[in-house]
Amino acid sequence: MQQIRFLDPDELNFPPIEQALKDPEGLLAIGGDLSPERLMAAYQEGIFPWFEEGGPILWWSPDPRMALTPGDVRVSRSMRRLLRKRPFRISMDTAFSEVIRQCAALRQDREGTWITPDMQQAYIRLHELGHAHSVEVHEGDTLVGGLYGVAIGPMFFGESMFSLRSNASKIAFIALARQLDAWQFRLIDCQMPTEHLESLGGRALSRDKFKHLLWQYRQQPGHVGQWHFALDESLGFSPDA
């Protein structure tokens, strides 16, 4: 019978991801904290936190894992027409705190949220340290969509997205994927398989395959510091200068 691991508050090591439970799928460990050191140690091993407010911190490594190669993002014909109209202004790392709060609020309204106040503060701290990044979609001066995640080397670990206008989060994801492809990123981790992500080019990888890619890429150079879009107009949307 599989035993769940309770993390020592003073130890950053996680159990091997192969020890994750089958039921619930991917649950690996309980406890610890949300310090930057522990969060980065988790992502380095293909592990992420996901838990409800008031409950213990739960750490997951599901099998299969949804992922996407940035250059393989799918853009439908209707989306290409929309992008050519440039309905939104898009930026990076200009409103991280607001993006994560909007993600939390949207999920609280619909289904409850794992983006608790403690989680928000933890990822804001990662952003301040240069490890977490956001994409913002603006309609005029109003933030209407976006996403955030964590970067390690040439890998981006997507966490959550929100949309207050039709297609705003999809546009944020397409813009992110195109920029990451330009920066020669190798993989976007999307965590859980969904039809929405599959429609954008995501594919389900076995945990073993995901681990192999993670270990292959995580020590390679990434894109450090504050992120900005550096794309030309031919890519079909209008990023900030």
C-alpha cells in the first residue's frame, strides 16, 4: 500500500515523483511551506502545489501531464482573423499581482479556488525574484485577461489564466507561446489535460516522458529578468513597445 509523505518543515527534499498516488491521481506529499526555495525545488522535480484554503499544502505530479512545445501552438483561422484586428494590447510582467488576483477571483466565483491568499503572496514573491511571469491583455486601460506561471531554464510552467472578454486568455496564451518560441524555449507545462489546451496544441505526456524532458532542459539557459514582448507586427498582435 502506498504511503503519503509528510514533508519536514526544515527539509526541501521531495520524494521521487514515481511515488505519487494513483488515487487521488498524482498526490505526492503533504505539508511543508510555500517559501521560494521550496517552490523552486518542487518545479525543478516536476511537482506543483494545489490545495484548498484552510487545508494542508498538497503537492502533485500527475500522470499523464499536459504539455506543449511553444512552436506547436495551434491558431485557428477565426483566431488569426481576430488577431489581425488587434483588439487588445498585450504586455508581460506589468501587472503580475493583479493577474494572479483575477485568476483567484474568477475561480472563487465559479468553483472555489486553490489560489489562496498565501499562494498569491508566494507567487508574487517568486515574481519579485524573477522566477514567475505574467502576460496581460488590456482593452484600453482595463485588464481583461492574462495568465501567469514559473520559468526554469527554457521551460515555462503555466499555473492559471483568466478572461473577462471572449478569447482574451487564449490570445494571452498564443502570444506567450510565440514569444517563448522566439526565445527558443522547449516546453510549456500545462499540468492537467483539458480539451481547451488540447485544442491549442497541448498533448498528454506520461510522467516518465515529462520527467525525461524536464531533466534534459532544466539546466539549460532560459530568459532571465523582467520579461517584455520582442515580436514584430507580422506575428498578428500588438504587444507593448
